[in-house]
Amino acid sequence: MGHPRPVISSPESYEVAVQQRLWSVSEDLTGVTFPSFGPLSSPGGR
């Protein structure tokens, strides 16, 4: 516990298929949809 601090994200969080699944499930559960802006890149992978 304690104060919030920056952390490094897990390698799985950069997997596009995992990102897409999380987004899809979030939209299904909330009923809120957003336009697609294309794939995201991992840090340093510009």
C-alpha cells in the first residue's frame, strides 16, 4: 500500500489481441462504444 507511483506495464498489456478483447468486453459490459482509431504501438515502437 502507500501512495500511487508509476509502474511498468506487463508485457501482456502490449499484445494487440489482448487490447482488442478488453476493449470489446468493456463496450459490451457498459453499452458504450467508441470509434476505432487504429492499432496502438508499444513504447519505443513508433
